Amino acid sequence: MAHEGLWEQLVGLDGYKTAQRAKCQYLTNPERYVVTMLKTKYIVNPSDREISSVQLDSLPAEAGFLEQLCLLAYLINAQDLPLANKLVRAEALSGGQFFFRGIHSLPTEKLEQAFGEHPEALHQIAEKFGAKPREFGDASIQLYVLPRIPLTVVVWRGDEEFRARASILFDQTAAAHLPLDALLAAVNIAVDALVEASAAGN
């Protein structure tokens, strides 16, 4: 079974305290957590070791490998901390300077390709994710990939002189809630969702 070690850790935790830390809902009979990721609700069922998404317009669907990794790691690690309200680059997170490089680099190139010519498209799809516009670059939004993990996505328009650029910023507390590998997975999920929404709107 995928993520067996994470399931083992989750099963041993107090459900109510876990939900408080993770800023999510805990239900009993059967035991389950309801966690929102990118405005989609997921049911995490420790007894059956299943995670499924719940959407009004479709049947429940099993969460993918990365979604399961993020949700389990988040429930295990999240801390009951307020946001620092200080934006930092990935390299400024604890351990980030060494982790976010090479194959672990942030997927900013996907954002540049999708939004570099039309940064305003980022604002056009923001509502789909409950995201708020920010004041950075040519277009920027803040969206919550998990209840305690906001991401700020910034895009600068490309032109004849400068190529398009994109940046992903984190609240300073991000690494307190997720190990860096799970945080990178959460970023990839968010970026892929933004790119897909942009393509669907064109």
C-alpha cells in the first residue's frame, strides 16, 4: 500500500487534536478527517486507509499519489501556528537552500509558459481556487493549497527584451506544517491545477 508508514503514524494520533492542528474537520463513526486542498474537500479515512475527493458535480474519486502524500503528511505534521505573514522564497525555508534544486526545483517554468504572455489570465482563474489577487509582478495571487499553507504565485510578462518570469513564495511557517518533499508535492499539485485551469479557459 502507498504511504504505509504515513498511515501508521496517522492512526496513532488523537483525532481531535490532529484536526485542531491541521485546521480541518474530524468526524467519528467512522473516524475520518475532512481536509480542503485547493478548494476541493477530501475525506481521509484511517480505518480503511482511503482518501477520496468530494465534489458537488461528480462522484467521489480516489486521491492520487501526490494528493495522498500531501494530505497524510499535513495531518501528521501541521502545527497550531498563526501565519507569520512574511513571504519567503523556498530557499529561505529551513533546509530549503539544499533541497529546492535540480530535480526538486520549483515548477516555475510551467507558470511562465502558461501565463507569461497573458499574466492577467492568472487573475481570471483565481476565483476557481478561492485565491486573492496580490500586488506583485504583472499578476499575482495567493491561494491556499492546504488550510495552513498559502502560496503566493507571481508572474512577470515576457517581451522582446526580457523572457517571462514566475516566482512562488511561501509564508515563513510553511516548513513547520509539511516536510519539504511533501511541500514540493503540494506546489506541483497547485501549479498543475492552475495551468490546467488556464488551458481550459482558452
